[in-house]
Amino acid sequence: MAVDAEGAVKDWLNSRLDLVGHGNAIPLGAHLNRLRSPGKGAYAYLQLINGTRALAAEAPVHAARVSAMFYGTTRETASYAAVAYATALEALDGVPTPMGPGVLCHTVADVTGPVPRDEHDSNREQWVYIVDGDFYLAAASTVAA
């Protein structure tokens, strides 16, 4: 059983009105591609790094390592966004949480970061911090009531 891990994490993060939106740590939300002209504030670019399906036949789970890269126009905005996201992930440890339509996250483990990535040798003018985590996801229809 597989789920759209990137889409599930994006939906969950964008639903977090305490993290996303004007005046919050991640004002520009989560996306599955880079923004061309993000303006002020920070946003998350999500990318699936690795995944394993059906760890056990009795409990079909999709284990997915998702990397969140937080881009900001200043080091402070990017760092603040990454720290807020990492803190939110740590709160999900062992707490089943809906993530988008039809997906349940059983837990998030092995959270790493925030770690800065220097892109100033490129033509990009933004700061980047990375936070990775292992999401254990299941289709809501496979979860026993």
C-alpha cells in the first residue's frame, strides 16, 4: 500500500493555521516545487527522499522520509520556519494524525535538522534550512476502527 507522502505532508502543513499564513513562521505555506518569486517570508519545498511500503501485512504502512527545505529572504525567516516545523513534527511522535484526504500518519520519527544549506554560490538569493523526518502513513481505509 502506498500513499502520496509529499501531498499528505503538504496538506497537513498547509492546514496548520498556527504555522502557515500571514504573521506565522511559514507565511507562504508548503509546496511541491520551488516558488519563482516568493516575496517576503518563508515557504517549505517538500521532497520525498525515500520510502518503503507494507512493512507488515497486518498493518500496511508506507514509511516515507520527507525532506522539507525552508526558503526565506533572510537567514532569520528561514531558520524560524524550520524550527517551527521541526517542533511540530516532534509533537507528532506517537500521535495518530490525519494528513490530507484519506491519509493517517501514525507517527513521525528520526527528525533531523534544522540544518542550513549555503546556496550563495548559486544565483539564488535565498537562505535555506532543511528538516527531514520519517513519516509512517496509511490510507485511512486500512486503519482499524
